[in-house]
Amino acid sequence: MKSSKNILVNIPPITLLFFSSLVILMVGMGLFPVLPFYAAQFGAGPGLTGLFFALISAFLSAGSLMAGSLAERFSIKKVFIGSGLLGIPALILLGQATDLYLVMLLTSAVWFLGGLNLALINMLLGMTVRKEARGRAFTFLSLCVPLGALLGGAGVGALVAEVGYSLMFVALGLLWCGVPLAGSLLPAIESDSPGQMAAQGTQRMKFYNLSEPFAGVVIISFIAAIAIHSGRLGTPLLMQVNAFEASEVASSAMVGGLIAIPFVLMAGGLSDRVSRTRSLMVAYLFASAGIVVLVFASQLWHYWLSSSFIMVAVCLNGALATAVATDVLPPWEMKRGLAWLNAVIPGGSILAYAGTGFLVDIMGYRVFYLALTILPILAAALLETALRRCRKSMSLHATPVLEHATWEENAYIKRCLQ
């Protein structure tokens, strides 16, 4: 009979990563809709609340961006556990805050640590999953987005109603304990030593001239994120304009999350069997379709349909873009590259949230959102062009590189040429 210690040690890494990601997203997506009400208790009006949301989104991107350099210096596992531990007091103290600026500071800290840990989770998954299973693995992980919205929204709402904000934040702090616990159970990774491959990484990237496809994935994901998150914001805005009740607005998010789950799972399997880039292009077309439905929506089920299309795009833009980036990044640039990608996608949401209201005032809802449908289509076209150029360039230069490469470099180049 196996001891409980051995059972814990033998938990598959993807299960631990999924659990950690789900905890972080339950906390973040559960808090997101109630933060304006909490900030209002300290005198925050609409303008200051908008600034508050832009600030925490910026800290989310900053945490993702710093993940690569911190992982290079201290190792992914140590940073993962350390940042997980710091999140516990930040959440508990958030419930004891006495003024708005302390609320903004502590919330920004939680979002920073959440962005850092989510980026580390993607790095660990990219380093431990085989190429032929990456699409399924990253899309499986992306299911934490709709599940986090469903479970976090329901849980936080119930806690606020029953016990108030202070005890709700204590409960979220206790839930966050699962992040460092899961990190401590992760197995050691051979390539996760501080500074490994870093000294030679820059020269090799220049020698192979392989950074262009990754830069293309980053730019394309950023463009798509602007459209996707503007569409997400447009759902409650347009439902409010059309005099729908708050409960009906909440139902659009819940139904969209539920409907998105099987589509995301199916896309993950197809991306491994057919093509990750083709699956990502379809996700961008889903975003355009969701925005078009949103523009002409008049009944509740129209908003459910739009929300479902957009939620599929939200999940797949993060999951499949990360899988494609993992394919084109060399092993010695994996940590830093995935950190950049995980910072850029939330960066697109900052621009979306900041610009949507301003442009809607100038152009009107219908004109703005119809124009916005062009962005995901543009992203899909750019993705196809970038990958075609990548394959052509690498096929021309593969032979001289392979003659002098190590076994690890050979494996990287061969998988990129597939």
C-alpha cells in the first residue's frame, strides 16, 4: 500500500499546474466584478475605478514580464513557491485595508503575483510536455479561464453576501495556499537551473536568426488580444444600453464559459493532429464572429452566443499562441520568451479597456465594433504569412546549421521544420 507522501509526490505535473492556475484564476476572476463595489466603499468614482483597473492590468503584465528573468536567476520552482507564499498575506491584508490607496496597492500586488505565477506555469508546461501533446496540454490549461470565472464568480459573490468582504478575503487567502503547496510537489526539472543556457542563448539566437517567428507570434497575439478583450467589455456595455438586468448580464458570462469548454477541448486535440497555427486562425475568426453577433444582438440568447464565441477566442489565444511559441523558441530562450508572450496578451487588454470607451464615444457602438472585426481577421492573415516565411527561411538555412549544432539544437531545428 502506497503511503500518502508517495501518492502526493506522484501527482502528474500537469495536474498540479492545472490546479495552481485554477486557484489563481478563481481568485482573480472572482474578485474582478466585485472590486468596483469594494473600491466604492472608499470613495472611488467611475474615473478612479477605471484607473484602478488599468493599474492592476499593468501589474499583471509586469509580473508576467519579470517571470523570465527571475526564473533564470533563481529557478522556476523557487520563484513559483516564493511568489505563491507572498500572495497569502497580500489577500488577507486586502480585507483589512482602511483607505483606497492601500486597496489599490495590495490588489496590484496580488495581480502582479498572479501574472508572475501564470507565466511560470506556462513555462513549466512548455518544458515538460512533448511537442505532439502541447496543443491538448495548453488548451486543457486554458479551461481554467471559464472554470475560474464560473467557480470564482459564484464563490466570491456568495462569500460577500454571507460573511462580508473581510472574511471573504481571508477565505481567498486560504484558497491561495494551494499555489505554493502545488509548487512544492512539482518534480525537479533538469533544465531549470539558474542561468542555464543563458550565457550562450543570445549569440545562438543571432546565429540562427530564429527570433523573427517568435516576434511574429507575440505581435499577432497582441493584436488579437485588443479585439478579443474589447469584445468582452462590449457585452456588458451593450447589454446595459439595451436595458438588460444585472442577472442577465451575469448569465451571459456563465453560459459563454459553459459553452466554450467543449469547443476549447476539441480545438486542443485538433491542433495536435492537424495544425496549431490553423487552429489559432480559427480562434481569431471566432472572435470576429462573436463581435458581429454582439453588434446586431437584440435578445438574450444573442448575447449568450456572442459571449461563447469570444470566450473560445480568449482561451485559445492564450493557449495555442503559447504552444506555437514553444514550438519556435529554442530551449535556451524558453523562459524569457514565454514570459514576454504572457506579458503581451494582458497588455492588449489594457489597451482594449483604455481605448474602447474613448472610441465608442467618438464613433458609436455599432461603427466601432464593426471596425473592430477587422483586427482578428488581420491577426489570422499575419499568422499565416509569418509562419510561411519562417518555414521558407529555416528550410534554406537548415543544412549548415545542423552540421555544427549540438543534439539539443538539432532537435529544436528539426521540430521547427516539421
